[in-house]
Amino acid sequence: MLLGTLLVLFLFTGAGRASAHAALRGADPADGSVVGTAPRSITLTFTESVGLLDDSFRVLDPDNRRVDTGRARHADGRADTARATLPEKLGTGTFTVAWRVVSEDGHPIAGAFTFSVGEPSATRAPLPTGSVEDPATASLYKIGRYLAYGAAALLIGTAVFVAVCRPTDVRPLRRPLVVGWSVFTGSTVLLLLLRAPYETGTGPSQALDPSGLTSTLSGRPGLALVVRLALLAVAAVLLVRQRGRERVSRPTLAVGAVLAVGLALTWAAAEHASAGIQVPAAMTSSVLHLLATAAWLGGLTALLTLLHRGALPASVAARFSRLAAASVAVLAVTGVYQSWRGLGSLDALTDTTYGRLLLAKLAVVTLLLAAGAQSRRWTGRLARAEAEGTTAQRTAAESRTEGTTAQRTAAEGRTEGTTAEGTTREGTMTAVETEKAKAKATVDAGMKNRAPVRQRVPQPVGGPALPDEPPAADPPLTPAEDAHRRALRRSVLAEVVVSVVVLGLTTVLTGTLPARAEAEAAIAEQATGLPVASVTTVPFDTGVPGTPGIRGKVQITLDPGRVGANSVQAVVYGPDGGFISIPELRLSFTLPSQDIGPLDAKVTDRGGYWSATSVNLPIPGDWEMKVTVRTTEIDQVSETATVPIVR
């Protein structure tokens, strides 16, 4: 309904929770390094504070056996570090380290690297290459967040609509308030239960694990969810006290305002706004942005509800427009600030996933702009139609009043004539009345000695007495008013439907690494020289139709996976997942878009694994890696895989 609101609100809403996920800044020992003696600990340094889990480190030896490590802790009390102690007799060879921590904004991050003691060796421990999150848990968690955002907008927005727009009867809006509260509470409980498996990357079956719930309550995201439930309990008391009332008292409005700010803070304190640069300003901006979003979305739903009930005066719609105008100013300031904080540069709009999601949201905003402009026009027409109808009713009432006055004057004239006629007959009737009085006295004297007679109450013709007449019904809508009201209802409904899509994009944005954080992580890696290995797994099958062969896979590590010189390490696994030896392995790289290659990697057998010290890939792009595996003198197969190479 509000053109300016929609433009600013949903262009920048996703940035409202954008700041920074943590990124690995450095590792000791470093990825791919070879140390002469076994280190006593592993220390990771991140770009921001991180939370530690019971299973933050998993260290595997060359035979894929887990190494006992001490409990993860922060190094030297620094919240941006994680450290695990290693045993004294670690052994030699190549060790694999898998780590997992929780970023300050509540999102889990994970990674893996290798280091060698003495000299590199073949290892049966594959580097984890899957998703950081369990797919089922992540899907349920995202659904919970989506429902929480939508329910918060419905609950807070409807309450703001009642307080600011002052509809004549708030009872039709009780259902949206109850639905919003119920879904908000249910989704918060779901998020609280799923928080532990979401952080640890386990399945939804671990949601009811008491130890996981205890761990959740010790972290900031879990505490924020508990506070949210407490605030919702107070909101439930307000809803119960308001049941059946047409008006809302001022104390109730004051408590509701405090609850709305508190609920918004439970997001700001546990997600992106609580991490990164300018945290106090970011949290304030996030709270204001969320409240303005709720005022618009929930207000639209309340508006649609009253339109459906036929209980929306044009004055209420006009007040909602003024509320939206105030929201435009808030959203403009907070949206620009938050988008700058999340993007960092204009190039990030097209070069990053975060920026492309913002552009997708802008495309949806175009539809909202059209629906909002149409709703605004219908609101103006409805107001004019109601004004014209009121004027016509006032004129008709005045005409009826004049007719009643004329009838009263004529009646008074007839009364005066009747009075004169009665005076003329007065003398004649005196004697007759005297005789009637005597007869009545005689009858009364005789009735004193008789039993009383039950008197019957006179009944109106046709049945018993009727109740008091009901109050006059509201005058019917004029054809123009009815047409404008229906058109406004359709337009607002279109806004609500499109806003649901935008809300979904907002939920995706809150879980996407902001462009600024992505750039900061890349700069940190370059500054510290931290290599980021590219790991590719290529399955193979030397069999042909009708003749079984050997199946397996080759795990190829390209380190650092960037333009320039790269080391290559390849390990071959059999059908049972165990390490196998083969007589020959060949690797080559081709960049079809630039007509470069094939470049032979010239890998050599290192006693169970294959490697090459330097393969020069001069240009970034999607390189095609061809892997040729020969398992016997006559059985061999070639497979290809795409390997992205960055600067």
C-alpha cells in the first residue's frame, strides 16, 4: 500500500542482519606444512570471536584413527582463537585436522587441513568436503527461522496497527494476534530444540538430547531464544486480558511497546548485527529495521482483515498511510547503513552471492511497487466516496427533519380545533356525566363485597409484547464505496502475497555470508599466506558392459587451489573405502575457455600415494581435470572433473 516503504524496505531488508561470519585467519601448524617434531597443540585464529563445541577438533592419523586431544579452549584467553592439545607421542606422517566452531553471529563454520610430522605420508583419512550442516537439520532450522520472522511481523505489526491506526473495533484483529503469537512461540521452541544439532552438524534426532540442550543454554543464541519465550509469555497475558474488549488501554499499549523492542533485540543480540564492525550502531539499526518491517507487513495483514470484515473506515486506512510514511524514513536510514555494512562495495552486488540475492529481492520489489501504488489510488477513491456518501446522508436527514416539523405544525392546528368544539359541547355533557357518576358509585359499592378478579394484561394484536427495537443498522454502502472497497482488498491481498516471497529471500540472506565478510576473509588469507586447498573426489570404474572391473575413487588435493604454482596429492581408494595401490595414475589440466592445455601434472608414485611438487595454472577459471587410472596391465579408465581456480 505504501510505495516508498516497499522500495526502501525490501531493497535493504536482507542487509538488516548482515555483518560478518567468522573466517579462519591462520593455523599453527599451517595447512600443508611439514614440521620436524610433533607439536604439542593445534591453534586456530579467526577474524572474530567464536564459540567452541565439545567436538570442535577431530585429529586423524595417517591410518584414519582418531588422536586423543584435550578439550578445546581459547588460546591465552582470546575469544578469536581455538586450541586443542596433542599427545606427546603423536608419531610421524601426515595428519588430518577437522575443526568446527560457532561464529559470533550464531552460524556454525567448519574446515579441515593437513600437516605432516617428519615427512609427508599416504593417509587414509579423507579431508571432509561435504556441507557444514546436516541437510535435514538445516532445512528444519531454516523453516523455523522463516516462520519466526513471519509470525513476529504478524504479531508486532498488528499490535502497532491497533495502537496507531485506532480502528473503531479491535475484536476482528484478535485472530491475527493469536495466530502470530502461537506460530512465533512454536517456531521459537523449534529453534531452541534444533540449536544443538544445528551447531554440531548432527541430525534432527539429537534435538531432544539433554546434554545438547544444556550446551545450547550456555551460548548467546540459546539464551536469546529463552528470553524471547519469556517475552512471549508476557504477551500472552496481555492478549488474555484484552479478550472481548473493543478498546486498548494506555498501560497495555506501553507494555506492548516494550515487548516489541525486546523481541526485536533477541534477533539483534544473537545474529549478524552482534558481530563485525560498529556493533552498537548495527544492533540499534537492526532493531529499528525489524520493527519497521513488522509495522508494514503486519499492518497490511490487519488492513486486509478489516477489509474482509467490511469494517474499515477510510480514516483508518489514512492513518496507516501516515504510519508507513514514518516507516519509510526509518527504513531509508537503516537500510542504506546496513547494506553498506553488508556489501562493502558496489561491485559486490554482482560479484557475490549476497549481492545477487539483494538484486533478486529488488526484482520482487518492483511487483510490490506496482501493487502499492494501486492500493494508494484505491484508498484515495474510497475516502472520496465515503465523504460523498456522508454528505448525501446528511442532506436526506435534513429533509426528513423538515418534513417532521411540518407534520407537527398541522397536528397542532387540528388539536386547537378539537379544543374549541369540546368547549361548545361542555354544557350539554354536564348533566349526562352527573348521572353516569351516580351509577358508577352504586356499582363500586356493590363490588366491595365480591372476590377480586384477576386482571389480564392487554396484549397487542397478534401475540405477546415485543422486545425493544434494535438499534438502527449502519447505512448500506453506496455502489461506488462497495466497488472501491473490493478493489482495495484485491490490491492489498496482492501486496501480502508478494511480501511472503520477499520474506523468504530475507531468510535466505540472513544465512548467507555477507560480501564484506567474504572479502575480509580473503584478505586475511592472503595477508597470512594461509593456503586454502582444493579437494576433488573423482569416482572411477574400469569395468565394461558384461565385464566387471574395479571400482573406486581418487581424492585429489590441489594446494592452494589458486593461480600459479600448486602442489598435487592424489590418494586412490577401493570399493570398500580402503587405500589401494595402482600401477599408474595420470593427471592433466585444460582451460577450454582460453584454449589452454592439456597441462600434464606429472604425478609420481610416493609409495602408496601420488604427488607432484608444482603444477602451474596461470589463469583463473573453471579448469577441466582429466584423471586416468590404470589398475592392471590392460584395465584403465579416464574421468574428468571441473576444478575452479581463483586468484
